[in-house]
Amino acid sequence: MMDTGTHITMGVALSGIATLDPVVQQDPALFTAVMAGAIIGSHAPDFDTILKLRNNAVYIRHHRGITHSLPALICWGGIAISSIIYLFTPEVNFLHLWLWTFLAVILHVFVDIFNAYGTQAYRPFTRRWVAYGFISTFDPYIFSLHIIGIIAWILGATPPGYTWLMIYFIIVLYYIKRYIDKREIVKILDQHFDNIKKVATSPTIKQNVWRVAFATEQHYYVGRVEDGHVEIDDKFYNIQIPNNPLMDIAMKDKNISAFLSFSSIYRWEINMYDDFTEVRFIDLRYRTEGHYPFVAVVQIDDNMRIMNSYTGWIFSEEKLQTKLNIDGTFI
């Protein structure tokens, strides 16, 4: 997902572009309402972060799911935010307030589909996660351009609408450049490896360095592409999930199920201990300093009952075991 700071600055930018609307130009109260709607709307779809208060399984399954879907766009922008703001400013033009708030929500979801995390933006037509993977979750270039625009506006750059249009023209060119970069990355991988089935790309802050994870018929590969050169960090066998009672039980666990509903490139392993068997799923897209932090784990006792389970972002084995004991599912 795009980071909160960038989403909020995009709301500020959109309120600046709104000054080109003649109705907004002529009504200071409407401009204030539009700015509030644009800033809140630019962050509103991520209000589902509150799901973390339930548990990680609920959060992973639903975050950037229904709240980023087509029906939610209408709900957030057309019903919830603009209507609440209108209650406090009933004298303003509701149609224009709704329009700019709605655009802010659309912009939020639109930019989220271009990073590696993705969204279910095409619901209800499909539950497929849309993650094009050519813009960083936090892109310093995009964020810096927004900060430059805000400073210019504060210093009196006029008209602000045209200033922001110029900045967004540059950002659009940047998106096109990164898209072309990704196409070249995929082409390079196709030249080096046969029968690639899936590719997940994630740009880094460095323009010439990309993280990649991809699957062929026989293997999973994790590595990076730097200046057109492919470097493989890890290689795993692509082994199908077995159809047996142990795995059937594991797959029905809520934490494992949530992980599988989201992860597109992962491997699995089974570890046997004295008192239980552990089934672990590991997402291969987020390798960080040799570690794979996004996992799902379930522990099943000898009587085929689930003891503990957990899914989430973990950066050490010790922390994972603590989470399994504290936050795990006990049945």
C-alpha cells in the first residue's frame, strides 16, 4: 500500500487542483469543505486498519479488500465522508463537495494497485489481488514532489491548481517510466529462465535495483535485478501441497486460510517435534536481509487437533514463538 503520508499529501494536492473548479473558486467555505473531504477521503479506505484490533487473520483477509472495492468507492466518497462534512457546512454545494471527495477516494485506491501489496480493487467482479508491483509503498520521489508542491503553495505559487497539474504531469511520466522498467525486468527474467508461471516485482528506493520473486514449474526463485543483471538469493523446489489429513486440517485454520487468500508466491514446509507437527507457509515476496517476515504457522498435536496458529509479519523466530503462545489460536 502507499504510505499514509503520501496519501495525505495527495489529498492536499487534489484540494489544490480543486481551485480550478469555478464553483470552488467562488466559495471559500466550499473550498475548506473540499480540502477536508480530499484529505480525509485520500486516507479513508485505510480506515480498515482498525481490523488489527480483532486479529491478524481478519486484518490480512480484509485489509485493502472490500474497503478498496468499487462499491466502497461510492460508500466512502459519495455517502460517508461528504455527507458528514455537509452536516457541518450545509450552505455549500454538495455536488461539488461530493465530486472532489469522491476523486480523493478513487485516487487512493488507484495508486494502491501499483505497488507490491495490491488491493482487491475490482470487487465485486473478482476477488483477485491487483498488485502491479512497479511503485514502492513509499516512493521518495513521489513524496518529495508533493512536499515541493505544498511548500510552493504556502509560499504563494499561483494559481495552485496549475502548479499541481504540472507536478502530477511529472508524476504520470514517472509512473510510465517505472512501468517500462518493470517490463524490462520481466523480459530479462524470461530470457534467463524457462517456463516462468508467476512474477512478483517490487522496486526499491534505488531506481536501478528491483526485488523479484518468481515461480517456474519446478522451482521458486528469490533475488534481485540490478542494472539488468539477475542475482538469485534463494532457490526452492516448487512442490505441490499434499492431499493428506494433516494438511487438510492446516488449510482450514483461519490464519492459514487468511494467508493463502492473500499470498501469491509462497512455499510450505512441515516440521515434526515431540508433541506436535508444525505446518508453515512462507511468503517469498518480501525477503528482507535474508529473512522472510510474512508467514503463517499452525501447530497440530498428535490427536490431529490445532494447538496454536498465527499469521503476520515476524522478524525473528523467537518473536514468532512468543506470538504463537500469546496470540495464537487455542482449540
